[in-house]
Amino acid sequence: TDGKIYRASTTAPVNIAVIKYWGKRDPSLNLPTNSSLSVTLSQSDLRTHTTASCSSSFSTDSLLLNGSPQDVSGGRTQACFRELRSLRATLEHQDQSLPKLALLPLKLVSENNFPTAAGLASSAAGFAALVRAISDLYELPANPTELSKIARQGSGSACRSLFGGYVAWEKGTASDGSDSVAYEVAPASHWPSMRALILVVSAAKKGVSSTTGMQTTVKTSTLFPARAADVVPARMREMSYAIEKRDFETFGRITMRDSNSFHATCLDTYPPIFYMNDVSRAAIRAVEAINEAAGKIVAAYTFDAGPNAVIYYLQESHSVVAGRFQEILGGVEGWREDVPATGGEKVDER
Ligand code: PMV
């Protein structure tokens, strides 16, 4: 390969869960204790852009995120590199005319256009983009489901960012993780009026990482076993049906209740974990007031491992939702409106 630089670029969007992943049954493979379901948001706004290149002229594997060098020696990143390299090595073995890229050092350059590690699913977009960029670089014939298995090992929620629209992550039962994959529940075009209002309450990094938080919740929360065993499986069925029927009231009710259930298990963790703050709670009260005034559920809040709110609503409710939120927007650092995204796309070829 003589110092030649091979390159591919891609973007991956964030996804915001309406049924939360919280709890690992296998922390090294990122196998979850429950299935989850999310909406992938539009690429234009919250996304990671990643260029993957490899060359014999590079000295080691490296990753630059928003201009700063990141440690790639961690188990998660290494697992993604290892799996993708092994798929490339198989291709090279089958077709001896292919350039030998699998053993070359990798250089990754990523840019997030939103705050990193502030509970806005940055790791989801990040690992989805990393895996797809390397897969494109290696010209792997892998489909999104196969790539989701690899991205999952980087960050659990990343497996859902390989699809657009409404996406489920099936927890699976196999101990090797072979059936713990993401799949599309419905494309974005199925429900064109869906909107998401993202309130950046704080762009600061979260206090407790999701990995540490989950582990402590699984070990100590007495509410957690019922959530994983009964509450979430029933909600997965009800939510899939609500999406199929475009039933916003059911979609919204489950979204809010599942966010509340997740944050309740956080509070029930010992020592307790608080991700929401006063502005988050003001956002909840604003949604309550909007729904009360409408006489039905027209807006639904959800919070990940941080204080930032995502409010789902339908286009026809835009004025009542955005209008009421004007009142609390003074307390937030930024906000934007987004739409569900179609599937990921290849930006350019090498
Ligand atoms: O993918 P992780 O390890 O960052 O975990 C994400 C967990 C939540 O965002 C809180 C919930 C979810 O399903 O995305």
C-alpha cells in the first residue's frame, strides 16, 4: 500500500430514546438488561461527522474529537476496531487483489456539532459514525443490523443511530451478543408530522457517566428489577403499536412515564443519581400545563443522563408547544427544533 492514504467519511445522527436503555447484563459486550426504543433525529442538526483513514505512513491508531486527541486504548473503541478489522481481513483473504488495509493504523477525525457527553446522546452518534466510517473505508458488505452489533460494543445506544426513524434495540438472549441488535420499527416517513424540541439546559459534562450509573443502579435499586422484567417489555409492545397506529397520546404517555421510571431508578440508586435539575422540572411542568390546556397529550418530555429536555410533539401542535416553552426558554442555554431523520448516509467515497 506504500504510504497511500485510504479514506472514507460519513455522518451519524443522535437518537433520543422514548423507552430507555439503563442497565447492562454484560458490561464488556454492552448487553442490556432491557430492550429500548428511540427516535433518530435529523442529521442536519445533532450529528457527528467522521472521516476514517488508514495508511502505512501512520504510526498508530488515533482519534481526534473536535480537535483534541482521544484515548483509543479503551476496551470499547478497541472492540470496534478489532471487529471491523477482522471483517476486512476476511474480505482480503477471499479476494487477494484487494489492498491489505486490515493491519494498517487507523486515523479517525470526528466533529460533533453539539455538546459532548452532556446527556445528548453524543456517544451514540459518535460510535455509529466511527463504525460506519471504518466499514465504508474497508468497503465491508455489512448491513446496518450487522454494524449495529459492532457499534453497540462502543456505546450501547449507538446501535440505534445506524437506522433512521423509529428504532428498537432488541436486548437478545445470547451470551455472545449475536442477537442484541437494532432494527427499524418504522421509517421517519411513516409519521411525517413528528417533531422534537431540544432544550439544552446545560452543555456541561454529566456528573455520573452512564456506564457507572447503570452499574450502580443494577446493583442497588430495588425498583430496577421490576422495570427490567415487566414494565419495559409491556411498554415495548405498546409503543411499537402506538407508532404503527400513529397514536400520539399513547406514544407521549409511554415516553413520559418511561423517562420518569428511568429517573426514579436513578433516585433509587444508592448513592442516588440526579440527572434532572430545576430547569428540567420546569420543562416537565410546562408540558403538564400544555397537555392540561389541550385536554389531551400533545407534548411529551424525555430526559437522558443529563438535565437537557427533549419534547416530542406533532407539527399541528407547534404553536401551543413552542408558545408555552417561550416562557421557560430564558433558563436554557439553547434550543432547536428537529425532525426524525431518514437513514444514515455516506458523505463521500474514498
Ligand atoms: O449508550 P450509553 O451507554 O451512553 O447509554 C445511554 C443511556 C440513556 O441515554 C440514558 C438511555 C438511552 O436509551 O439512550
